[in-house]
Amino acid sequence: MIGSRGPRTPGRSPAQAASIDRVFHALGDATRRAILERVSEGPVSVSSLARPLNVTLAAVVQHVQVLEKSGLVHTTKVGRVRTCKMETKGLSVAEQWIGARRSLWERRFDRLGDLLAEDEK
């Protein structure tokens, strides 16, 4: 079914579909993937994230907000320093979605292999 947010994934609630959309939207940007790579090494301040990226601090803050809404990072603020750390919830959402598709296609290819083996007999 196609709704206002695009095709609806069968067997998924609108909330689950929105969660999947947010994760893949976040991962679809090279700058956000670079931020995620850096954060995966350990907690890091937003200002430290901005230095090697050649983007403004305001742009990095916006990217971090997208990553946080998708469940890929979590931020805490102490004084004037906002620190980002990796959050596994978003990765789990993507992993489950990809795993379901992988499982489906593996079963289909197994059935195809069985059919081709029967034809050879």
C-alpha cells in the first residue's frame, strides 16, 4: 500500500516503518556516516566532530540531531559541551530490516536451486 510517506511495508506498523525510514535517511548522507564512524570509536564532542569535516559547527549539530532522532547516537550536554556516543538501537533496526530481506531471498534462491536440481534429474 502506498501512503503519504511512500510504500508501506507489510507486517510493520507505521511507527516501525517510520523508524526504519529515519535510520536509512540518516545513513544515506556521507557526512552523517563519517560522524557515525568517528563516534563508533568512543564518545566525542560535537566541536571535535566538526574540525575534520570542513563544515560549520551548526551543520554538524543538525547532522547529529538527525542521527539522534534515528537512534544511532545519543548526546549529553555538560555545561557548554555536547558529547555524542554510539547508540545501538538504530543499528539494530537496520540490521533486522536487512536480515529479514536476506532471509527472504536466501529461501527464494534455495527453492530455485531445488527446482533446478529437479530439472537435471
